[in-house]
Amino acid sequence: MAWASPFRNDLVKDKVALVTGGGTGICFGIAKALGSHGARLILMGRRQDVLEKAQAELAGENIECAISSGDVRRPRDAARAVEQVSRFGALHILVNGAAGNFLCSAEDLSYAAFKAVMDIDLLGSFNMCQAAFPALRSHGGVILNISTTFHYGATPLQTHASAAKAGVDALTRSLACEWGKHGIRVCGIAPGPIAGTEGMRRLAPFGVKQKLKETVPLGRLGTIEDIATAALYLCSDAASYVTGETLVVDGGHWLAKPALIPWDLYERMKNDRQKQ
Ligand code: COA
């Protein structure tokens, strides 16, 4: 990562982190950031070849990493990934990043399509939390759920992902309350449009990327490093009193609406007022 981290490089030293969906995209970026700040990693994903490629890239940066191929929808795969963690010691950090999404109108969405996304995003996150709980309970730790902002307003063509991630946010809050007494913090990140990701490829085809960029108050798409930086903060002791919170990292995107009063009209009104 050609990126100057604002954190000390021992921020999460000796912590062990299990990252689902960690073979690619935002979650690979999070894994790499945790690894380059001292954590040992287990990447979980469905595709062995993708995990092996990620592992090789991390090895090239002297980041210790094991892989566990499996599907978060299957409790047995979740349990196996957590078992594999034991080769590194105790689990401290679980990042739930495995997700599925595509553009589809509600009337075209099949039962299986809606269920696939609910199962991967929501049930999968729950499965992983439950599998990790005994390990985290013994010494405390952090669960970081990767969410979205789709459900803060409404996001046509993404009913499935919006519903699933609303559930993920509910999971974040409920588990934060239930498991706080065990020293387990449960937080989330809601990324906005992030350049160079599978999400952008799937959800912002054709000219939509440029249009999106124009609607972000900070005037740019996010980077994977923007999300990785937020993840480092939330997974570290810097956030030791933060739980149940989903941090929006989107350049202000979800707050922005098309201007009702165009700026040039406002300027004209201001000039007229000053003349009076
Ligand atoms: N539009 C509408 N329906 C779609 C679809 C699309 N683009 N892609 C898949 N589906 C439907 C399938 O047709 C199937 O429904 P059917 O049986 O009624 O035909 C259902 O979704 C399940 O598809 P399948 O491919 O069997 O599921 P899967 O579990 O292998 O894959 C997905 C899950 C569909 C979420 C797949 O897109 C995936 O694996 N994504 C992972 C990567 C990803 O989405 N990242 C998110 C970046 S934002």
C-alpha cells in the first residue's frame, strides 16, 4: 500500500485478525492495513485461488497470513475459520466483510437472489460473530461489520443489499449491548463510493462513476485506504470506549441531495437584497 499511515506501525501488534471477504477489495485493504500495523491475519473467502493470491501479496510485505476457504453462510465453515486462528494464538479482531450485491429492481428480484444477499451479508455476519464469540469472550476483542449507507435513505435497485445491511447495523448495536460485558466491542463502517472496487464496477457502471463523484461534498471518490484508516482506528485501543457505532466514511455522500435552490439563483437573490 503506497500510503503513509497516520498511525504507529505497532498499533495492533500481536493481535490476531480474521477478515471475511479478505481476499479482494476493501477487505483486502483492511487486512493489509491491520497486517502492516502488526496483526497476524486469517483471510476467509469462497475462492481458494483468490485467497492464495492475496496471501502471496501479503507475504511479499512480510505480513503473516493464513487462509481459510469457506462460505460465511455455512456455520461449519465459520467454525473452521475460527479454529484455524488458533495456529496464531487467541483471536482479537473479526472483520465481517463478505458481501454480495448487484443492481436489480425489486420486481425482477427472484426469491433466490434476495435470499443470497440476505444470507451472505446478514446471516453470514451473524454466523461469524457467533463462531468467534467463545474466543473473543475469553479476553475481549473487536468485531467490525462492514455496512453501507444505502438504507439511511432509500436506494432503488438495491432493496436486497439495503435490507441486509440494515440488519447488519441492528446486529452491530444489539451485539455491542449483549457482549460489552465480555470486553467485546462491536462497531461498523459504512463506506461511500470507493474507487477501484468490485462495488463500483457492479453498482456504478457506464458514466455513473463521474456523476457519483459530482455528488460527493468532498468532491472525490473514496479510496480503500480511507476505509482501512477508519478500520485501524476502530480495531485499535484508540477506540476503546467506542461500541455499537457504525462510522460513515463517505465524504458526506449520503447527506447530499440535489440542490433545491441553485447557487446562481441564491447569488441573484442576495444581490437583489443588497440593492434594496
Ligand atoms: N441480477 C439479478 N439476479 C441475480 C444477479 C443479478 N445481477 N446475480 C445473481 N442473481 C440471482 C441468480 O440468478 C440466482 O437466482 P435464481 O436462482 O432465481 O436465478 C440468485 O441470485 C443466486 O445466484 P447465485 O449465483 O447462485 O448465488 P451465489 O451465492 O453463488 O452468489 C451473489 C451470490 C449473487 C451475491 C454473487 O453476485 C456473488 O457471489 N457476489 C460476490 C461478490 C459481490 O457481490 N461483491 C459485492 C460488491 S458490492
